[in-house]
Amino acid sequence: MSIPAVHRRIFAASGLLLLAASPAFALDGGAFGDRLKALYADKGATISWQSIDVQGSNIILRGVDVSAKDLQHVSFGDVTLADVAAGQDGAYRIGTVTVPRYGFSKDDYTLSGSNLVMQGVVLPGPNSDAIPSQLGYDDLALDSISIASKGNVVATATGLHVAVGHANGNNEVTFSGSVGSISADLTKIDDEKAKANVTKLGYEQLHGTAELHGSWTLADGHLVVDRYSLAVDNMGKLGSTLDITGYTPAFIKSMRELQSSLKDQKGEAKGLAMLGLLQQIEIGGFSLRFDDDSLTGRLLDYYANQKKVTRDVLVNQIKGALPAVLARIGDPGFAAKVAQAVGSFLDNPKSIEVKVAPPKPLSIAVIAATGMAQPQALPKTLDLDVVANQ
């Protein structure tokens, strides 16, 4: 089970308790509930509650549950929506959404969160072309979220915060997020062999932080992630950037519809259909960087010990094997560049980075076609580069 994937789905489900309009109309609990259920249905999920209580401009949903095909059942308890305003177009705006707790269990895992608060929440009307609901809020804060296995807490994150800014009639979005503290207790994992390896590497307890920052323009789907990083003490920091065009609300809707229509298909037909839609996406740039904080040295020492050689001998063995492995790329110049960068990093682990910066944006379809027809041309087509210790 992918806990991070489930975590993202929970936030997306929470995001539908969001809501845009003028305060000119009195609240109708039934109409509000119908709109909320319709939005969940559009996303392939079901929301239910035991009762809905309208108190002036506030709404309290008691005993909220959410379920989906691959989400099963999530309990949100009582959800309070303050300063709710309804508009003529079936849209709603909420000043604050408060979820004191939520959680779900699957197999041996339990995920639970506390004190989720969202502000400036927007629920678009049925005919709205507004920003997709997953970005329909101004601010999100979550005190903590934890994952337990067989009753033992194995991972916790605290101080989660996301801020979203809207401009030009909601056609431009900026977003930033952070996690103040991430911790994991790897002594609680079930696999005894994996647990022994974790102990040998000295990673019984992990602590880290995460950051995210970017922007999105709806008209052309220009999505820029200029900072995404996950830093773990005594391991290192993994960071990436992304620049793509064509990721419009219309594309997102088409992708969702295509996935639904192809859910029972497999193989080449499904792949070709997805590739056809992905022609709309153009990649302007991408990077993936790792800044080492002892992880590389620990791994080299671990595998050197397994082979009963010194670290220097292991590094030389790896460097000696690289040319043969990289020759499969079919581009001798690029292969030599990669071998030199990897060798420099292994000799003195500081940082290593992979960068894609084509002269002009390239569609995913063109990249895929080049990869199939002339894989040796991909490094030049993408202006692919690998650098170490810079």
C-alpha cells in the first residue's frame, strides 16, 4: 500500500469541503448537501453524513464519511463550516472549514490526522470553469498526521501548511507548502531483514522537513514547480524542479474521463490512448538533485562490507563497470559525461544533479517517439546533463 498516495487522496477529498459566491442568498442545507455530493461523485467518491445542521451562516456536518473505489472508508467526524455564503450559480464560499480529526484503516495500517483547518474555501457551481476544487482554498493547516502499523506509530508529520494565492480573475495561482517536522521509527517495521539492514545503516530513527513552491496559469496550463525538497537528517536532501505547459483544467478533466473509460482496458490500446492525450503536455525543463549528508558513504560502506572489500575497492569496481553499462545509451559523449559525474560523486559525495533543459518546450509524445525510434538521440533532444558536486 502506498501511504503517500492515500495521503494525497485524503487531502483531495478534504478539499471538496471547500466552497465561491456572494452572500446574498440564505443557506439551504439540502441544496448545499446535494452540491457537495455531486462534486464528490464527479471525482468517483461518495460522501455521506448522519445529519446537517444550518445555524445562520454556519453549517455543521455530523458524522461525515467518505469512500471511494481505492480509498475505502475515511471518517471525518463532525465538520464545521463557518461563514458560508451561497450564490445564484450554485457555488458556495466558506470562510473556515474545521475538521478536528479524521482517519481510516486498511489492512494493518491506520492513518489519523488532527485539527485540519482550511480558509477561503471555494466550492464551484455546476457550470463553473473555476480553478479545480483541489486548489479551491486560500490556506490549509494541519496540526499532525500519523501512520500506525498494528497499533505502533511508525511515522508522524506535524506543522503542515499550504498557502494558495489567486490572481487575474482566478486564472493564475501561486502555491507554497511546508511540513515542519517529519519523523519515522523504522524499528517498528515488520520485515526483520529490512529492520536489520536499517540498524546497520544507522537509520532506526529518521527526522526531516519538506518544502514546495510554484505557480500555475490556467489559460495555457503553464505549471512551474521552482522548489520541491525533502530533507532528512544524516541522509541528505532530495530536490526537484519542473516546468511544463498544457496542464489546463480541460486537460485534467479529459485525463480523468479517459482513465475512467479505459479502466477495463490493458496493453497497447490503453497506452496509445494515453499518449495521444499527453501530446498536449510540453516539457520546458526538469531537474532532480541530491545533496548528500552521509547516506552515500553509509551505503558504500554497507555494500563494501557485504562484498568483504574496502570502500575504495567498491567505488573503483563501480566506476570500472560504468562504461559498459552506459554504452547502451548509444551516445558516447553523453555516456562519458555521466561516467565522469558519477565517478566524481562516488569519490567525494557532495551532490549530483540530472537536468533537462531543451532549447524549446517538447511534447511528451515527441519525447516518447524519439525514445522508441532513436533512443541515442534523447540526450541531445532533451539537452540532458548530469553534474556532480556543483
